[in-house]
Amino acid sequence: MASSTTTNPVINAADLASFHEHLKKSTRVLALLGAGLSASSGLPTFRGAGGLWRTHDATSLATPEAFNADPSLVWQFYSYRRHAALQAQPNPAHYALAKLARKMPGFQALSQNVDGLSQRVDHPPEQLQLLHGTLFEVRCTDRRGCGYSETNFIDPIVPALAIPTSGIDPSSDEARQARTDELQAKRQGNELDISNINVPLPSVATHSLPICPKCQKHLLRPGVVWFGESLPTQVLDNIDDFVEAGAIDMIMVIGTSAKVYPAAGYTEVARERGARVCVVNMDENDRPAGGWKEGDWFFKGDAAMLVPMLLEPVIGQIGS
């Protein structure tokens, strides 16, 4: 597990005790997970992709139109993101949530992350709903005709999408700074790939991109939800079924402001089912949809440190 150098959060002892008391009595818990869950894993955010992607607008590459216009460029971007995610290591919060899922049948997580870190700690798939898909599912672009999909953690997914390493100027200021950043990251227990500094994007022919092995005709595409696409119906149905199955003891909002719908709406829906709200976030200004209510908890700090501490009465300690 990746280590963290974040200082220990200051937690109100009474708040922690009341949370622990409620958790130990809880049997049905919903968790909303966001990018803050993976922050300590050293993973760059979607809009923070660096290196050879710093001159590109990431949001403009995450659309069906961009893929249709230039599948090579889009696949290179997602190959970079897959590589970065595989270089990152799950942190103690991922392990803690996976362990809670195994110990509490009535636990359900709705994740907005596509990084695959929760899957890599064997979080039970039936208790992990992926609202935005995942970088590590690929599917045929002919979804209605062919319909092929697979889980794929191969890096690179095809040889033509290997991260380019030639053309680096080792004497450049950027390269020197990158080496400094890499050393600092390693001291913190993280890995930082600098192989793409100042390297031009190669030209990758369409026929060298991932091809569907079933129809052998159409391209594969990343299994993420692009801007302009509908959220996965099955995921929404699974969460609705969980909510409608009975009272909810608690909803945990971890590493996300949960202000964007439909995720934001689940806080209020859970409240209607009797849930108390627990927010874990670095930003104390992030408040749940509908505002704070009596009995809510807010724990400020790094999720990698806080989540194992919060869940310890049920899951025990997480090994370092």
C-alpha cells in the first residue's frame, strides 16, 4: 500500500466516538466515492494530466465526437491514463472500504472514479457500482451490433500505444525538475513516471489501435462515460434497488463534494431512508446537498488516513 506523508488529522474525540457507536449498530451503509479517495495514491486528476498532455484540454478528448474524429489521439490519452493508474498503488482507504464490503453485506459503494484502484484491492464487484465506468474495461464501438466488452489491465493495451520515451532532452529545466519530483515522490512511497517529458506525440495508424477480437472489424474504446453520454443504466438501477430495499443507517461521502447530480441526490434520498451523513473531505467548505443537518459528521483530512480510522471498529486495523 502506498504511504502518505500527510500529517495526522485533528479529530474531535466526541465526534469520532459517536460515529463509531453508530457504525457498530449499522447494517446498511451507502458510500459515495470521489477523486479524493485516490489522492494519496499519487494519481493525477483527470484535468491534471501532465507531461505530453499539458497542452491538451482533457475535457475535449473525452467525447464520442473526439474519438470519431481522431481515435489515435484519444486512445493515446487514455493509454497514458491507464499507465498512470497502473503505476499508482491503492491506499489504505481503498483497502478499508473493500474490507468493510466483505464484512457488511449491506454495504454499497457508488464510485465516480475510473482508476481501477478499488478493483485492485478485491472490492466485491456486486458492492461497487461504477458511475463513470472504468479505464480497464474496453468495449467494441459497435455496441448494439457486436456488443463485445472485456476487463483489460494490459499496459500498453497494444504495442503502438506504448508511452513514448525517445526524444527527451535530459539537460532541459523541465527534465531536471521532473527528476527532482520523481525523487520526492519515491521518498513518499509513490511512483511518478517522467518518461513522457518533452516527447512529441507519435502518429499511430488506426489499424494499430485496439481492434475488437470478436467482430475483428470495429475499434475497441475505453469503457468510461464520456461527456454527452448517458450514465450506465444498470448502475443506476442497482443503486435504486439498494435504496428501495429498506432503511439506510448511514451515507458516507468520501473525497467528493457530491454536488453534481445524480450523485448529489443520493444524500437526500438516503436521509429520507433514515441515514445519518458522514463527509470525509479536505475542504471544509464542501457540504452535502441540502446542507448540514443535526447528527451529521464532518471529518477533515486525507481519506487514506481517515477512512481506516473511522471503520476500524468493524474492520480492525489495516496493515501498513
